[in-house]
Amino acid sequence: MTIQEVMHAAIAGGYHVAGSDGAATTYSGVNNEYSAWTRTDNHSLFMIPLQETFLDPAFWHALGQALGWDASCDLAITCGPGQESCRCREGAYSIPLALFYPASGP
């Protein structure tokens, strides 16, 4: 997905940014560095760095909602020394540790 497609999906999933004073805004667009939002009260534009957006849990929740990842699950992931995978509390699935700690070097 492109950054534009990701932003549109997150917004469709409910992602929204309010003005610094809580003013209502509308999404205006995105490029590789910033997303643009327009205040509805005075039509001024403000830019938000994409890294700030990508660090916002609300963004990922909305994107997940839009992509159908919204199945509720109360996870408690536990990993122990020497384990090759982590398991959620219910044991429903495992996550290979290599996703988090890829092998380094040849």
C-alpha cells in the first residue's frame, strides 16, 4: 500500500486529528513527510510529520479496523529465554521470535 492508501484506509477506519485547541478538522492530503489537515472554523492548514502519525496508537487502531484486524483479543504475550516462539495467554497462536530478533550477520 502507498502512504496515501494507508492514510485513506486509516481515516475510513476512524482516524482523525483535531486542531491543537480541539478544533474540528478535515483531512487534506499526505506526502512522504507530512499529513495535512484543515481546520473547519478558519480553513487554516496544519501539517503533521508522518513519523508522529505512525507513532500514534489511534492511527494503527483505525488502520486495523479498516483492514478487518479489529477482532478483539485480550493478549498477554510471554516469551522466555531460549524459546523459539511467544504465545498469547490463550495459546491460540504463536509469533516467531525471528520477527522481533532477526538473525544478524552471515
